[in-house]
Amino acid sequence: MSALLTGLLVCLLGGLGAMARFTVDGAVRQRWSTTFPAGTMAVNVSGSFLAGVLAGATAAGALGESAAAAAVTGFCGGYTTFSTAMADTVRLARDGEVLRAACNAVGTAALTVLAVLVGLAATTSLL
């Protein structure tokens, strides 16, 4: 795949990822009304799982390097949002929700790494 085509695919997938993030985050917020940013965490964990699946598919030879890079950089990059997770952490801390802030920061890091590992393991064992 040419660099230009890969770049265009990243742009397209990034937009789709951002739209998916908006939709999933909104659905989670509507279902569970809380000060804890459950929608952002759900997006980041599911996006990390998808990145692991794509990495596993690439490692198994089922997905080309360029396509995987475009999907991870584009869709997963547009879908997940580390900056929002950390802004939510600061907001919680400033609002006196220090325990929730710590849970959000540590939980986001731990769960997203675990999600990548689970996605990678699931994909490599299936392919």
C-alpha cells in the first residue's frame, strides 16, 4: 500500500474512530450516570483490546503491516482517548474525588494494557 493511500486510510479510519468514541461514550454515560468517567474507560479498554487483536492478526500474517498500522493509528487512535482519561483524572481530583481519580489513572493504565494482551492472545490462538 502506498504512503498516500495509507495516509488517506488513516484519516478515514480516524474519523470513524472518533465518531465511534462519541457514540460509545454517550451510550455508557446515558446508561450509568456517575461522576466516574466510565464511558472514557470503556472506550479506552475496548480500543486497546482491538489494537491487541490487530497486532495479533498482523503477527499471524492475517493482516498486512500497512493495513494494521492504518487501523491502529487511524481507528484506534481516533477512538481511544488517553488525554481525556487524564483530564478526567484531574477533574476528579480537583473535585475532591481523590480515590476515584487514582482508580481512574491506575485503572486506565492497567486495564488497557491487559486488554491489549487479551486481544493479542485471543487473536494469535484463533489464527
